[in-house]
Amino acid sequence: MGKVYEALCELARRTSTSFSELRADSTLRGDPEPAAGDGLIYRLRHWPTMPASHRTADVLRLLSLMSNRPVNRNWMVNHTRVAPERLDRLLERLVADGSLEVIDSSRFEATPPAHPQR
């Protein structure tokens, strides 16, 4: 019973908040100090009405992901094929439209990822 309890406690500790993982993501990899605004996390509130020029597969894929989980700009730049300048314009448009929830991750405590005991 002790090992099961320890495993559940460890799982609960690791999954307490996904925001802290997003906040710590760049610092754990040894990336340089984040730029202003990199501590922001974005989550889609509702599907936006987009002009045809913005409805590309890359943008739609990103919007779909953002409707399922929050992501930060650093993650978007590193894991999508949307150019950083275009990404910034898209985020500005979504914020102005009210389609995007912006969360300041500095409110959440950064926790290092758990390493399983061997």
C-alpha cells in the first residue's frame, strides 16, 4: 500500500498545475532569460471569425490546440510553423476580438519536473 500511496502523491504533485510547467519550460532547458511578455499563457475562449488570409492549416492547427489547452508564445514559436511576426499579429487580433484568454504565469509558482525514484 505504501508504494501505491507514494505513486499517487508523486502523480498529484507533478500534475498540480500545467501553468507552472509552461512557466518553467524555457528556464529548465537553459534558454536565455525570457523576453517581456514570454510569461503570458494563451487559451482560446471561443473560435474566432478569421479572414480567409488567416485560415491556413498552420493557424487552424494552432487554434485547435489552443482550444484544448493553454500554451505560451515560446511554445508556439518552437512547435508551429507560424512565423513569429505573424504569430504576434494573430495574438493581437485574437486579444482584440476577445477570443483569447491571456494568463500571466508569474502568478504561479514554478516547480521543477519530478524525477521518478529508482
